[in-house]
Amino acid sequence: MLLRTYKFNPWYFVFLTIAYLLFSHTVIGLVSDKFVEKQVQQVRKEVQHELALVRYAIEANVYRDTFLADSFASFVALNPDFAMKNWSVISEQLLSKARLVRNIGLAPNDIISHVYPLEGNEKAVGLDFRTVPNQYKTVLLAKESKNVYIAGPLELVQGGRAIIARYPIFTDIPHNNEYWGGLSVVINYEKLIEKSNLHTLKGVDIALVASQQDQLIEGDEKVITEYDVIYPIYLPNGNWTLFAKYTDFDEIESIGSFKVLFSALGWMTFSVIYILVLFLINNYLRAHKLSLHDELTKLPNRRYLFNELERIMSRKGASVQFTVLNIDLNKFKAINDSLGHEAGDEVLKHTASLLTRCVRSSDFVSRVGGDEFVVVLQRSAKPEDVEQVIRNIHSFIENNVLRWNDHKIWLSISIGYCSYIGKADPSAINDILSKADKSMYQEKRAYEPAT
């Protein structure tokens, strides 16, 4: 018989089914998540590696050509006249070794006198940098730093963008006090980005920023504030910053189909867990409510009363005022003895209902045991106000007769109280309740001889 009950118990069957599904789906979820996470981490490492290669490619290309140009500038500084007389030959040698240089220009006293190649750049000859403020600013920065200054990328008149390396030339090496002029080297920016493979990166959105000018020179500005990876790119006289934000890895073919398969199973797992959690929460709340409420009257019980008083008395540094009413039914035992416990239960429920109706919604009503009730009057402590409330409760309860079966039950109560005004102090709770209880028994003793 016990075996049949065990086997065909529907709730037990449901429990086993849920347990099995939870276990199965948890295992599947762990395996799939671990696999996907591993794949994603691998892809991220590959992307970071590609980003590092881009960074190194930009640095290497810029340094290679600027170092070549620096050697050229040093040569000019040693013998400016010889350099100008043999300009085409020397310049051709530089361009043959450089990969990204478009043209170079020599500017004694900051006026361009020589350009290579000359074809397509004829208009530059004779240009006085002092008449072009934006360009002259970079010439002065190079002169003041006595070192190469990288400007740009800038839009060129003849089209395209370029980085311009400005080299100040001093004829009193190594003191570098006698300024002769400058050498300008125009580096092809588009070719630099192409050779660095910046635009072939997959799995990230990028932003390239010239840090000195705080200028976005490539990519999406949003990436600057939402980046996942950041790389500094060091240039001869400053640096750029490469920001990267990972894009959605769900499109990767190696894990796409796997994720689709397990997403359905994941939703199923979620649904089962959700139902189970709701069930547990509902049971917990129900049990918690029952532990804080009187089963007969549905009023808060003694435990709830102490929680409420603790809440009131836990306001650190606050001044509080309230009154505790201790209420006890008179001759309740006689009602139980003469009419039975069922009548007594109805009397308690009737009293609970009347008390709830004759106080404010902000006040707290509880049954703390037997025929004893406690009311907490919020923000009420003046004796005249409390006594008026007590008179109202007496009148309301004593004038509302309980009709039970063929009987009319007239109720009478005794009320004692204790008011508290002062700083919140949880240690005073028991003393307040004790004083209210003693006050109630004084009234009850006064009532009994009269009845």
C-alpha cells in the first residue's frame, strides 16, 4: 500500500520531473556557457593581438620615416649651402628609402625655398609660414622644443590627409641656439592607416585619437567613452591613443549554431526555475505572514508588535512620541464558561474588528494573547488626546452588541496606557509595555467591584 502511494503520488511525480529537468538543464547550461565563454575569450585574445599589431605597425612606420628625415635634417644643419645645392639628389635618396613620405620641403628663415618632388608642389615654393598661422604655430612648437614636432593629420590642398613632421634646423650643434630654418616632411596618412591594417580589424569598433590635440582622427567617437581595450601609440614627440570596443560575438560561425541550440534549452530552464522560485517565495511569504499574525483575528501578534515598536524606537537620534494602549476584555472567562469557546472566539473576532474600526488607519492594533489587545497610537502622547481616544474606544465597543445565535453579548473592556515622548530608545520598550499593563490592571481592579 505504501509503495502504491509513493509511486502514484502526483505531487511527488511533479517534484521528480522538475528536479530532473533542473539538473539536466543546469548541466547543459554549464557546458554551453563554458564552451561559449572559452570561444569568446579566445576571440578577444585574437582581437587584442591584432590591435597590438596595428599599434606596432603605426609606430614602426612613423618612426622609420621620421628617423630617416631626422638624419636628413641633421645633414642640412651641418652644411645648409651644400644641401641646397644638391637638393634633388639628397632628397631622392631620402624618398627612395622612406615608405610613406609624399614630399619634403626646406624653409630657410621659415620661407620654403626647396621642395621635392617639385612637380605638383610648385605653389609651395616661396611660402612664408608666418603668413599661415595654423602652420606657423607648428613651426614654432618645433623651434621651441628643438626637436621634431608631428602635426596632423591635416587636410591637404592637393587632396588627401597627411601627417607633417616639422624639424627645426640649428647651425650651432649641439647648442642649438642659432635657428636657421626648418625641414617639413609630409607623410601620407591614408597609406599609414592602410599599412597598419586598422580598417581590416574584425570584432571591434575603434577610435583613434591624437592626444595632444584631443582630436578624433579615425573611427567612432562613442568608442572613446565605452571602450574595452585601450592602447597608447607612441610617436616621436607625443602620442595617439587607440580605443577599441568589442562588437557582438554571436555572429561567429563556430559558436553561432551552438548558442541557438542551447538558448531554447536555456529558456526552458529559466521557466522551470521561475516557477519553482515563485512557489518557494509564495510559501515563504505565507509562512512569514502566519508567524506574525494571530490565526483567529488575523491581527498582528505579539511578535509583530515588538517588531513595530523596534521600528519606531530604532530611528537613531530622532525624537518620537507614541502611546501604547493595553486592552483587556472584562468577564471573558464567564462568556467562555456560559456560552462555550465558540462564542468566546466570536467575541475576540468582534472585538478585533471594532478596535480596527475605531482607531486611525495609521495606528497599530494587535492581539498579544488570550483576550488581551495592544494598540499603538502613532504620534499621540498628550494625556487629554489619549483619554479622548480611550473614551471613544469604550463607547464604541460597549455600544456595539454582539449577536450570536439567540444571544446578545454586551462587551466591557479595561484600558491602561503608557505614553512615551523622547529620544528613540529600543531598551525602553519592555518598560513601556509593563507600565501599560499595570495601568490596565489598575482599571480592571476598579471595574470588578462595580460589577
